[in-house]
Amino acid sequence: MPRPAPPPGNRRGCGSCPHRRKRHRGSCGTAPSTPSTPSGTFDGRRPAPLSVHDAVDDGTAYRAELAARVDQPVLSDDPVLQRDLQLPDSWWQDLAGTLEKVAAVDTDRVAVRQQYMDRAIPEFVGIPAPAVTCWSAAHSDLYWANATTPLRLLDWEG
């Protein structure tokens, strides 16, 4: 899936975040192949990356990733949750711990910009968008159809 490289003007430092290291910039990065993106499986919560192919064409960066097969079914086939999943407290603790590890990754990649939030939040929620004071790495596509029990987070495109 095409994803343009982040413009240098959209990279922001974030020294005020308690989980950040010195050089953090950007708001999201999840692909495994470069020093500025998370690597590893986050204690097995991410399917193991098997191979990555990067290409650039006419200034647009493309990435194809192959990951290990996950046999557990997703929590919901629908992005809107249709039933109570009755997930144990340990599942929620695992999710919180995994997201903390993702947030601590140093990255230059950007998935969500302030300009998008300034447009989308008023349009869909009806309130002004808050100014972001701390950017961190994130999964950026986390919802019920991209998670399993036991916890595995799927769809880690960068």
C-alpha cells in the first residue's frame, strides 16, 4: 500500500513524554526493517516478520511485508463490536503493556498529523481538535478485527 515519506516539517520532538528517548520524532511507525521503526515481536504479540520488500517510485515509498501465520481468529469480523467479548483482565494488561512498548519506540515515521486531526475531529466528533503536545509511535490501525485472544496484534503495515 503506498505511503509517502513524512515531510521533514511534520516531524516533531517530544521531550515531555515520560516514555520517550532523546531523539523521538513523528507519530507512528510500525514496519520492521529500518532503524527508525519498531522491530521484533513485542513479546510475541506481533506476528514474526518473515520478509520485507521496499520500493520507491516517483517519490512514493511502498512496502510489502510477509509475517508468520496467526491461527487464532480475530475478535470481531466487524469494526463495530457486536457483542461483549468478556476478555479477562490479563488480556487488557497484555494490551496495555504491548502498547507501552510500541509507544517507546523511536521513529521518524508519521501516520497521523495535526492537520488531519484539525479536520477530522470537528467533522466526526463535533468538537475542536486538541493540540497534540506529545507524539509517540503507535499501531495506527488497532481495532477488534486486528486483535486476537490470546493477544496478538495484526495488520502492522508501516
